Amino acid sequence: MVEERRRKTLPFIKTDQEIEQDEHHRIEEPPSISYHNDRGNQHQQRNSQSHSKHHHHHRHRQHHRPSHRPLALPHSPESLEPTGAADSVGSLTAGTDSPQQLNSDESDSNRATAEAMAARFHPPSHLRDEAETLKSHRHSVGFDVPGAVHTIITPNRMGVKADRPLDSKLAVIMVGLPARGKSYIVKKLRRYLNWLQYETRVFNVGNLRRVNEASQQHDQSANFFDPDNTDMKRIRDDLAIQVLDQMIDWLKQGGRVGVHDATNSTVERRKLLIDRLRKEPEIKVLILESVCTDKMVLERNFRLKLFGPDYKDRDPAEALLDFKSRVDNYERAYESVGDWEEEQDIQFCKLINVGKKVIAHNISGYLSGQCIFYLMNFNLAERQIFITRHGESMDNVTGRIGGDAPLSEKGRKYARALERFVSQQRASFAYDLASRKVKEEDDWRSYGLEPLDGKKESETIDTRTTQEKIDAKAKELSSGQFTVWTSMLKRSMATAANFDPDVYDIKHIRFLNEINSGMREGMSYEEIQRFYPEEFHTRQSNKLYYRYPGMGGESYIDVIHRLQSMIIELERMTQSCLIVTHRVVMRIILGYMLDWSQKEMPHMLVPIHTVYELRPKPYGTELKKWQYIESVDSFVEF
């Protein structure tokens, strides 16, 4: 099939075997012959049909000539010119009278035939142009997946850099008023892209402002952010450009995605940044605007700012008033992303109320698309995520990797204990969360602030005791849905067999299967080291990219991309869940949740019969670890 396609698309290409066959027909060639390919031959044949005797003679001579094949393709179209050694015209007249015995008409006919038949050995101009076009094509932009996509680079790529596709560097410009969740969004986006192996860094203008000598000479209260204060505006713009230059330098040194984290709340500021970035054509730009219209979320965000570096050790009520004044100053000059960006054909995305509504414009490129898809799928719900390996299997007892072995007796005991433990922790989590919410409301009241349920103090008279409030809230929280995910391997499904399907939403998911060890399935690491020492060393030196040999063999990178949809679902879902999986998969999921580096993740210890409890928070992820103690048939936090 490949050979047939080659013949149809490049009829002048010749294989090495065909070249050897042509040696039997090779004689010295008249240097004056001009070559064309089969299409030129067919064209001249059609022209000669108007002369009947020439056409008859042409067919006769074509019938008697030896079979000729097209020339092998040289390295470039320029080298296709005759060099004095090629299939000759002499073979065209085999089986006929000598040229001296031909009459003049026959000579003309023979000359036309010779030129036509020789034409098949040289590509026409349009094919030579196509070859030149292939050389000048730039790489396709966009699809760039570390460890899964490899772009072939040649020195003839018209100056295209040979390290990665053109749009593999992305500058993300954040836009939004204070307390709209910008920093929360960029932290999660940075973690996700780093997990996908796109090196990403956040460059925060506020952090530079707090240490910059020029800005520190002025009061950092709301007056510093007054849009009518031209001196302060100049300082803020200078800080924004300084941070942008730092980000550009980092991208040039090998970074993949840089995030400019600031309000960037006016068209004038964004134009300043875009004009600077247009001097760097290898960097694409994506503007992300975070908009929040939910008054309850806004108030909660405002109060979270009270615990930030700008208001440390200040009276909460006074600090909140100052922060709201700062926001008012920004709002007076605020210009939402829209008309100007569309006129400039800049790709942008507006996230409204943490992704409840998304507006996207001109999104192009793989990286930009990955960012938008991810940002559409997360929420602020407080929940538990338990992750554990399956109970001990028979292959664990014998030290063999892969396979689909059942649980050992110890593994079955762990499975029974796991169900009891998760049930207890669900109740404990609900009680802790209820206690914290009740205490938080009491604290706001003590600061002279209204509760966050949106009701006035006069409307919130509650005669219940604090304990009664906590118990009622805990009961409400513990009644929510709880999901259990397992892989489709026996040892994982058996570990979750004690969970009641009427109480838990149980799903068996192939994406959670252990890494496929290919031809090394069923072997021990000691056997691999003994029989395949070079391969064992290669894996130890680069576990992230090492791929097991054989059909279906995977690398850590392969498993990361296999788990991408699982991570998106974890971010999307609001209910708590338990994941029962395997060592490599557990490392990769924890690597995402806990922001482990690509060097740390493949080597982290995740012992069997251990449960990791994760609680996503606006500022990161809280972690608790529990170890199963067989002698007491219970779990201990460590």
C-alpha cells in the first residue's frame, strides 16, 4: 500500500532495487537530452496524436523498448539534472532499424518519441516547486505533548528553532479586580500544567510591589491604588513591566508557560503589556479575566484577604474597610476584556463566578486549549479525597509486578478495615467542618462583621446552643453522596468489595489500572536487574520517561496522560471520594494534588496499606496520612 501510494504521488522516485535492475540497460547518454516525468511524456504523446504516422511509429517503438523505471530521488530537486549516467535514448530504439536508415519523417518522430520517453526521468517544474514548498513549510503549531509527541526537525526548516514548535511558549495575562480569585486560579493552573510536564511559573506583581524600593516609599493603603494618582499609576505600571520582563527572560531560558498575575484592569495597562510581548514572536498570549458577581463569594474573598500579607496584625474591621476602598478605586477605572482585545485578535477567556460561565474568543493552540478546558472544571466545595493502594495481593507476596492477582488474606483484612475507617472519617469530617463554620460565624460577629449567610444580625436570632448547631450542621453534611473509584484489576475491586453500593456510588475505571509493564509483566525487579541490567539502569536513571518494552508497555508520562480525565473529574466533582488504585497511579495523582515536582513524583514512597486524606483548599491542599496496623486492625495517623 505504501509503495503504491509512493508511485502515485512521486512517480519519479526509484528504489535501490530498481536502480540495480536499471544497470542492465545503462549506456552512455547524449548530454543534450532534457528530462521530464511521466506526465510530460503523456502530454507529448497527446500532442503527437494529430500526426497519425508519427503516432503509429511512437506506439511501435514504445512497445519494443526495454522496461524503464524512474530515477531515484536525489537529496534535492536541484540535483535531479542529468550527470552523464542515466537510462539512455539508445535503448528506446531497440528492435528497430538504425538511425541512418530512417527517413526524415521517421527521424523527427523518433526524436520526439525519445524526448518524450526520456522525460519520465525528470520531475516537472510543478513537482520541483512542491518539493521546495515542503522544505519551506514551518512546523505545525499547537499539538505538543511532552513524552507523547515528537516533532521531526531538519536543518532545512527555514530558520525554525529546532527545540520545540512555535507556540509552545505561552504568556498568560491575568485580568480582574481584587478578590476575584485570580491568584487561586493561577495557582491551580500552574499546578496542572506542571503536572502535565509543561514547566509553568507565576509572576506576581503584588509580591514585587511589597519589596520594591520605589513603591515602599509610599503608603500601601487604598490611596496607592487611586487611578487619579498619576505618580502611583506610573509606579504600578513600571512594576508590571518589570515583572513581565522577568517572565519573558524565564520563558527564553526554557520555561513553557509564564503567568503574569496582576489586576491589569485597564485597556491602557493591557496594551502596555501586549506591545512588549509583540516583540517576542515565539511567545503566544492568552488573556484570562476572572469576574465574580456572586455577592456571597465576594464577601468571603474579601475576608480571606484580611489574613494576607497586606493586612497582617491589623484590626479585621478596619482592614476590611480599607480593602473595600482599594477595590472601589480599581472599579472606577476598570475596563473589562472585550472589544479592544477582539479588534486586536488576541485570544482571551472570561471566567465568571469560578467557571460557572465561560466566554472564550479566538482560542488557538494546544496549550491555550488545555488551559481553558481545565479552568471550566473546578469548584470551591470542601470535600475529602482518600487515596490508597489495593490491599496486599498474592503478587505482592512473591514480589512480582503487573499481573491481575487476587488479594492475600492480609489484603482481605485490610479491605474490611478500610470500609470501617472511611465511614468513621466521613462522620468526623462532617463534624469538624460544621464546628469550623459555626466558630467562623461567631468570630465574624466578635469582629463586628455580619455573618456570611447573608442575613442581618436581627434576622439570625437562634436559640439553639452551639453544640446543637454543630450537630445539625454535621448531620446535613454527612448525608451527602460519597463516591468510590477502583481500577478494573481484581486486587483493586476486591479492596472495595465491602462498600455498600446502596450507600456509596461505586465505579470501576480502567484509567486507574496500574502501569503496563509490557514484556516485564509477572517479573520481579530482581529478575529484571539480573537478566536485563542495562534496561534496569535506564529505568532507574529516568523513571518518568522510561517505557517498558513490548506491546502495551507504558511510561510514567503515558500514565499521566491516561489519568488526565480523572484529574479533571476530581476537580469538577463536589462530593467526597475514595480512590483504590496502584503504586504508580497513586504517585501520579498525589503528584498533582500535592504539587510534587517531576523529579520527586516517580520516587515518592507510597507504602501498601496506607491511606492519604486530601482536603482541597483555596490556598492549597491539606494532607493527612494514615497507616493500617494489622495487630490492632485499625488505622493510625502519622
